Amino acid sequence: MRDRLDHIDGLRGLAAFLVLYQHLAEYCAAMAPSASFATGQLNLLFGYLDVGKLGVVAFFAISGYIVPFSFGSQHPRLGFVTSRFFRLYPAYWLSLLLAAVLLPLIGHADFGAKQLAANATMVQTLLRQKDVLDVYWTLLIEVVFYAMCFGVFSAGRLRSAKAIFWIFCTMLMLGMLGALARASGHAGIPAALPLYLAVMWFGACTRLATLEHDDMARRLCRVMLPMLAVMVPLVWATAYDDVTHKESVLADVSAFYVALALFLYCVHRRAFTSKPWVYLGGISYSLYLFHPLTLDFAAFWAKSFTWPVSGVVQVLASLGLSLLVAHIVNRHVERPAIRLGKRIVPALLSLRRADRKVAAP
């Protein structure tokens, strides 16, 4: 299976690079607002195609393709929860700790104990606390999707194309209802969240259609894709506008379209299998989590220079530090944590059996 999914890792690497590129463009434009190249590039990204959003939507489609099928045959629920916990939280907590300690030193932020405690849960938005790092917002959506997968699996419907289709339709309906509520003045009602979840369930159905060779899933995917094509601009244009958001509706909608096109191209053509993309895919989670910190420190260092040298320093330092930190964290935190997670389940089961033997008369 590893070789069969190298193309998915490659797309994940491309998605991580696009998010980094978008944020780097924002930093460079802020550093030299009078530089026509930097500001012109950012205007294109915000006005026509938000490649950061493109990368995020691709990440969500990939999660849908992978996560629902990671329930093992033995003790699947315990294994799923344990593996997801050790996959996400150790590297996340390290990024949170470094942000809390290092960013105040360069005057970029100051965090309260309540905010940090809420961020440690990864569901800080539900606790009405701001993200310590802006990129954390996507992780709540991942956690919600994991919870949905757990529930659907427990109901025995996670490999049912029809069940996935109706969940997908429900998410689109909730997205439209949320958009109408926001348009009526209820700004706190989510519209994007169910839309992203719909993308994830589309990814799950695509997995059934391609790797599992499910004929029903193939037929339903042909219906789901045009539904997304219609509902994404309808929901987004109803819920959001070009005045209160830095990126335009066109930039966001085009990001959805291109992300879905890349995802389907990758799945059906097995593209992005070159070693650089696959390597980036392997460190993509750490790259996603830690690149905001490296961008901040690169910007702090680049202030010592004048434009355009400062821009060159920002770009080179950001790319170099982001890749280096992501490599180190992936090797010394992510991988050991994943291995630990795989050992935890047998250990917990051994303890349970030992307790039963002690309790037995």
C-alpha cells in the first residue's frame, strides 16, 4: 500500500509548499509595500487564486481519502483514536510551546494562560479562544472529521458509498444554511466548516471508487463533483464578501476548483510521485505547523537589511528554516510519536487482560 499511496504523499507535499508560498508572499509584500513585484503578486493571490487555500482544500481531500480507511481489523476504535492522537498532538504541542516561548521574545505576540490552555486542546475555537498560530484553524476541522469517522464506523457505514453520499449532501445543506444565516447577520454561524467536511467526504467516496473499486461509489462521485462545483461558489458568495476578507470570493472559489482538480488528477493519474514531492509529503505536517514560526523569525532577521536584500533574506531564510525544522521535528518527534502510538494499544490491552486475571476468582 505504501507504493500505491506515494502519489498521495506527493500531493500532500505540493499542498504544504503552496501554503508556505502563500504566507511567504504575504510577508514579502508587508516588508516592502512599495515594491510592485511583491504587492502585485499578492494582489493576484488575493484577487484570483488563493494558493494557500488551494493547499488547505487539497489537504482536506487527502484526509478524506486516507483517514476513514485507517481503522484496523483488531480493536479498531481504540487503535484509531490512539493513532490519530499520537499522529497529531505531539508535534502540535511542540509548535504551541515554541510559539508561546519564542514569539514574545521578538515582539510578535503575547499569549495569556487561558488562550494557551485552550489551544492545547486543538479545539480552541469551540472554547472561544483565538488560535496561537493562524494555521491552527484547520486542525479543528480535522478533529471534527475524525469524530464523524468514528461515529460512522461505529454505525457500520463507513464503507458504504450511499451513507457517505448522504453525509456529503447533509454537509452541503448545512453549509448553505450557515451561509444564509451569515447573510442575515449571524456572523458566528459556520458556513465554511461543513463545506470543507463535504470535500473530505468526497475524498472518502473517491477512495472507495478508485482503490476499493466500488461501482456505486464511482456513480456517486460523478454526482458529487458537480454538486460541489455548484454549491461552493453559492455558499461562499452568500456567506462572505470581498470587503471584510483579505481574499476575494473569486480567489477562494477558484482555490476549491483547482484543489479538487489536482486531487482527482493525482488520484487517477498517480501524479506527483517524484522524490522531492514525496519527501515534502512526509514532512508536510511539521512543515505546515512550524512554517509560521520560521517566517516570523526570518522577517525579524530580514529587518536588518533594506529592500530588495531583505526580500531575498526573507525568502531564503524562510525556506531553509522551514524545511530544516520540519525535517528535524518529523524525524525526532512525529515518527517516534507514531511508533509509540502503535505500541500503546497492545500495552493497554495487555494491562486490561492482566487486570481481568487479577479480578477473576
